[in-house]
Amino acid sequence: MTDTRRRVKVYTPGYVERLKGVSLLVRAENDGSLLLESKINPNTAYQKQQDTLIVWSEAENYDLALSFQEKVGCDEVWEKICQVQGKDPSVDITQDLVDESEEERFDDMSSPGLELPSCELSRLEEIAELVASSLPSPLRHEKLALALENEGYIKKLLELFHVCEDLENIEGLHHLYEIIKGIFLLNRTALFEVMFSEECITDVIGCLEYDPALSQPRKHREFLTKTAKFKEVIPISDPELKQKIHQTYRVQYIQDMVLPTPSVFEENMLSTLHSFIFFSKVEIVGMLQEDEKFLTDLFAQLTDEATDEEKRQELVNFLKEFCAFSQTLQPQNRDAFFKTLSNMGILPALEVILGMDGTQVRSAATDIFSYLVEYNPSMVREFVMQKAQQNDDDILLINLIIEHMICDTDPELGGAVQLMGLLQTLVDPENMLATANKTEKTEFLGFFYKHCMHVLTAPLLANTTEDKPSKDDFQTAQLLALVLELLTFCVEHHTYHIKNYIINKDILWRVLVLMASKHAFLALCALRFKRKIIGLKDEFYNCYIMISFLFEPVVKAFLINGSRYNLMNSAIIEMFEFIRVEDIKSLTAHVIENYWKALEDVDYVQTFKGLKPRFEQQRERQDNPKLDSMCSILRNHRYRRDARTLEDEEEMWFNTDEDDMEDGEAVVSPSDKTKNDDDIMDPVSKFMERKKLKESEEKEVLLKTNLSGRQSPSFKLSLSSGTKTTLSSQSPATNLPGSPGSPGSPGSPGSPGSIPKNTSQTAAITTKGCPFIDGQVGY
């Protein structure tokens, strides 16, 4: 073997039209040029050696070898080769080595080719035995396939099938079943083309009804001709297309319902059947895609208000199946497919459909939407932003999707989980484009937080107006957990936008109300949300947490959990351990100054006792003027808001020039970080100054307690105008600045995030009996 070695990439074997078969494609690693295109022939002997080497011969004195860097890559290609040849991947050589004497005997028997018995009733048993004996041997396998092709033998067998049925010759019908099943296992495209032709396919299905293992024959033909009905939601004028649809349906039925469940060995021998169905679907999609009149009529009827509900359901189901077929297309063909649908107006059509009544229609439309998002999320984002300039927020496509997620009636919220995944894809900066002229991330996230985020957080705000969840049933908890999962994703990936939304709408306090839920998974979701925020080590967040005393719900949950060693206990300890290890000075000081009495007796871990020395060391150091400036601004202006100016403030905020304020940063761009503290705080100061109102200063609260961390506490909290408090379960944080029900809190009138009974600042959200949003929700 010539020792010519190159570093290459081996691509997964795929069908090559020019070679009429599945082939190995080998490309150079440096420039991607094609070095080898080798068709996987059914009779070629491939050998796997030393777990990372595949060797074979293309012709006389022309040997090839592929050496893989890792075993897993070798195994993947080896499985594909074995699948094409109908072999078990556990073998190390795909073809049996035949000694000369055996090959000579075989040649003597079949020379110049395999001679088939005459097609007669009396010889059906002999034919069945010949087919069965030929399958294990590659040489006999090939000769039998050629003989069946050349002699038109299949049509003669199907004529005998009619004779056997007329004579009620059950034994002959059983033999025909074994013969036709064996022909399927020959795995030859040429034979399938004969068997699946319009004149033969019904009789082939008939032969497969007479399984000898069954006491009574199946009634597949009766089902296909009487039960299964072909519906043309839009008339198809092309007879060739119509015939191809019929054929593909029947072949798919044969694969799924008629043929017995194949063994592992037989599954590999039916690869050509899978390929036949695959390419038939590709052909159907291509023919429909080229029929412009068909697609025009389809979308016109979809969006026509005069279309009745049953008809629209059929149209949407057809479009859903059409999109499902597109998944079989090659990437370049799939691009053309979705571009065609986009040009025909699929997104405006979905917007109309999702706004209509009918659960089944909306469910199918959601599946279509998922295909579009998975294919090209940027296309969906661009459409939504364009429509926002023309429509109200409540009928935007993304808000309709959020509404369906919130109002999912499935007890398991299966649809809501799917929709949450789609929303996460849409707001994921990793798949957003950046060009010389614009940044999709900046534009879309600004749009999303202005027009959509209030819809997403509506169930959270509606359920956290008190010091515990208003509704705490399992389905509500599941939904809120999904909302928190998406918000947590935003905290991680949308640093700039989500930070300002959380601080302005006091979202973290609302989330921490959920720690009082009876459902542990929801309480842990709330804790995880806060842990993600703390993990950013952002001093703006830290100031917000300290000013609003947002460790109180966590400490309370820790003490109520008592001596139980569970996930809640471990997660809370891990949060404080992170603060200690990362030496977050501001939070360390805040925890020790306000919660040390409640935590000092916790000695089964060293986390809390380890915070105290760090705090003592910090007291000796110089104060941080930058942090003091941040906290001063937040303290003086955080809760002084006028609901009448809220929309103006948000407009100003979201219209701020963001060219230098990409996500992943704090409130300033990297270039600004070298400026002095006054320059850094200036944009925030200007924003906060616009929130100044004539309200009383919020009360300063410090928490003290004498409880042990390992005993079940009676957590008490009573507030006065002084600086000390005691902890009480009777009135937990009822008047804390920023708490639900307190002046200036999200749960009180006049604050963003509140749900007042009467307010002119409302966001209309159209729903259909949603348990969380009914009519209008103020924000």
C-alpha cells in the first residue's frame, strides 16, 4: 500500500447523485478541497483494524486506508458502511472471505448467472427457499437481485398472487409473503422501483398481508383504499405530483405498518427503503415549492377571515407537514424552501392564526413557528421588529407566543416548555448577527425589553403582590418556574438590558417572594435567579440588593428550613460560600451587619464564621467612594417614582445610544472604565434624577435575631422608625422599602411592577381566559 498520508476531514457518508449511491467524502483540512469520493459498494470488503483504521481496495493494486485520530470517529463511519452493506457493526470485516473451492462450486451452480425456477404455483416453495438461502451470502445476494431485475420476475410473482387468492391457496400465499419480504431485504433500488410502481404496489402490500405467523391475514389494502382518504386542501393540478404523494404515503405505510419489526441485522438491510422514502419526500417538497399558484392559494385561504375553522385546521396541518418534510432537504435546498415560504408571507399568516380561536389550529401553528425559529431566528426577529412599528404590543407575534405559553391549559405544560425554548432561542445573543451598519443584538434586545418583557413577567407580578404567592398550585408553580428559567437566562446573557429592567421594576424582590412557595422546585428556581445575579459580581446589583434588604427572604428560608439537610440548605450555603470565597466586600459587610445574629450559631459549616474575619479586615480599610456613590444614587431615587412619567422614562432609557454599551458589560463601555468616578456615574445619575418625586425617605432596616441556624426558628420581624428590628413570622417585611404592599414597592400603586386597580398606564394583553392575565395588566 502506498504510504501517502494527509491530514483530512472525513465527512459522514452521504448520498451522491452522480455515483447513484452512498459515498465516503474525504476533504483536506486546510482548504476543504475534495480528496476522495468513494462509493460504498455492497460487495467491497471493508476492514476495521486497531479501532482507528478502516482499510479497503478500490480496484486491483489500489488500496486505501483511513486513519482516525479518535476511536469514536472511526466507529461512526464504520457503522455507516455496515448499514449500507447490511452488516452488523460489531464485525471487523464486512464481507466473508470465500475460498476458491467454494467460489468455484457457486460459479458452477449459477454460471453465467443465477437461474431462477420457473414462476409456477408448484415451485413457490422452491423459490422461497432460494431467496432465503441467498440473503446471507453477498455473492448469491447480488446474483439473485440481478436475476430478479433482468427477468421481470416480480410481476410474474404478483400474477401468481392473484391466482392464489382466487383459489384460496393459503400455503402459496404464505410462500409469497416470505418471497416478497426477502426481496425487500435485497436492498436494491431497481427492485423497489418495480415493486412501488402504481400497477404493483397494491399487490405487494397484499402479499405482505399473509404472514405465516398470524392466524388471520391483515387487511392493509382495505385500510388504504377505504379508510385512508386523500385530502386536497388546495387542488393539485400536477398529476405527477399527485402520484408521487400517493406512492410515498403507501411506501411509508409499508415501512411503518406492513413489514414486521426488523431485527438489528434486517434494519441495516432496509437502508435503501429508508433512502427511497427520503428522496421521495425531497421530490415532493421541490415540486410543491415550484408551484407558485398552489402556495399563493394556500396562504390566501389561511389568512382569509371567511375560511371556516375546519378548513383552516386542514390548511395549517398541511403546512405543518410540508415544513416537516423540509427537514429532509440538504442545507442549500432548505434555505431556498424557507426563503420561498418567507416571500409568500408565512410569518404574517402565523401572526393572524395565533391570534384566532381554536386550540388545535394554534398548536399546529406553534409547531410551524418552531421550524422557522430553529431554521433562522434572525428572520423572525426582523419581522417582529418591523411589525412593531405598525401594530400594538398585544398582537405582536412574540407576545402572542408568550401569551400561549402563559395560558397553556396542559397540566404538564408541554406546550409551554416548547414555547419557552423558542423564546430562549430568539433572545439568545449567541445567534444574533452583527454587521458594519447595525448590531442585531442591540436593536432586538432594546425592542424586546420595551415591547415584550412586561408580557413575560405578567404572571410573576400578578402572583407576588403579597409576602407569599397568591396562587400556589402545582400548574402555577410550573409556569412561574419556566418564567424564572428564561429570566435567569436573560441575567446571564443580557447584562445591560436585564439589569436595568430588574432594578427599575424591582423584579428580584418579586422573585424572592416565591421562596415562600410550598413547592421546593419553585423556591429553588427563585434562589437560583438570585445566585445568578450575585455570580455576576456587579456592584449595581449589589447596591440594589443591600438597599432593598434582599437577603432577608433567603435568611428567613434558611432558618425556617432548620436542621433539614436538603437541596435548599445546600444551595443557600453555597451562595454565602461564593460571597466569602470571591471576597465580595460589599455583600460581606451587608450580611454581617444585618444578619450576623441570625447566622452566628451555624457551626456545622464554616461559611458564616468565615465571613466575619473578612468583614473585620474590611473595616480597617479605606471606604470605597465609587460604591458609596452608586448606593447613594439608588437609595435616594430608587423608589421615588411617578407612574405618569414611567413610559417617558422607559422611552428615554431604551433610546439611549447603545453603540458603546453592549451586553456583557455593566452600565458603561470598556472605554469609559478609565474615567473618574463622577464620569462613570453621570449617565446613571441623570437617569435617576428624572425619577425624583416628593415622597418620604424609605425606612432604614437592620435585622437582628438570637436564633440558632440549626433549630426551627420563630422568625420575627417588626419595623419601627428606629434602626433595630426583631424577626417575626407574623409580619415578615410588610413595610420594607421595595416589598409588596409598601409605599413605592412593585406591589403598591404608583410603582413600576405594581398592579393597581385603576391606572391609566396599562399594557393591553389580549387573552382567552388566561388564569394570569385577564384583559389588562398594569406595569
